[in-house]
Amino acid sequence: VTTLKAISEELTKKKERNAVDELYAGAGDNAAASATWDSSSATIEADINNAIGKILDNADSLNMKQLGVVVLIPAPLWSFFTAQQATLNLSVLDHFKKTLKSFEIIPTKYWSASASTGIQDDALVYVPGAGTAIHGYTKNAPFPLVERERVATVGYEYFIQQWFETVVTPDSKGTTTSGRIFKITNVI
């Protein structure tokens, strides 16, 4: 039995996969992680600092006073971002929140260490906003986005439709990547 909740969750997964795939393909630069981020030899702060430095070097223009950063990570790494770091006595999350206008870590289940799925075993560091990517979707469409039909002895069936697409804003004409997106490879 399909419920409205299941339909809603599937639509959310499809939107996330679309956004993650486009951001991953649109990364303008990359570097390997110091070590997998779940190991004791990993220097997560240095990896992210390197990525932010590369974004500042590669992006056409950024307002430093308004610089916000998002780090998209495979979900299993979430605990390493909230755990205390011995060197700073702060979590990675706290450290960057104190140094940037905004800093957000977004875990995603859309990853795979052994397949070409989602962000694979990598992390993405990017500057959020229309200068990086645009996510468009239908709203107030001239057609019904949700239709409900009564089916005898079954209940209601729902048909939900929504068109959406994420598009990376390229650095220049004829390119498909953005210097505002940096890929850190082999983090898990």
C-alpha cells in the first residue's frame, strides 16, 4: 500500500539525487583527502580549509563578508563532524561556524564507496546560492500537481507530478563546471 508519506519521501529522494548528481558533475576542482575522515590520521579541518582556499582562488567573484560554505558528506561521516577534535577542543562544525558567516554540513544517504552513485566516497564543498547552482521546480502550474481518485474497495489513489531540475551555474560560456564547487575525494 502506497501512502502519501511514501510518495512524498520518494519525491524528496528524487530531488536530492538530482541536486547531488548535478553538483557532483559540476565540481570545478578536486583534491584527495588527507586520509579517510573516519581515521585518526585525518585532518578534516585542513581538507576543508584547502577546499575553501581553492574555491576562493577559482571562483570568479565572491563577497568575502557574505561567504557561506556547505559541506555535503556521506551520511556515515556525520558523527566525525560532531565529535570533539583534540587539537582545537571544538568540533569541526563549531570551528567553521566561528570563522565563516555561515557553515552547514549536509549528510546524504545518496553515496556509495563501490559504485558511481551520488557523491560516491567523496565530499563536496560549495558556496550556496544562484552563483553556484539553481534548483528550479514547478509551482502554481496551469495543470494539477496532485490528483486524487477514489478506487472502489481500495481507497484513494494519488497522482503527484512535479517538474524539477538543478543546473550548475558555469564559470564561463562553453563550460559546465563551477569554481564554487570543490570535490574532496576518498573521504570514506
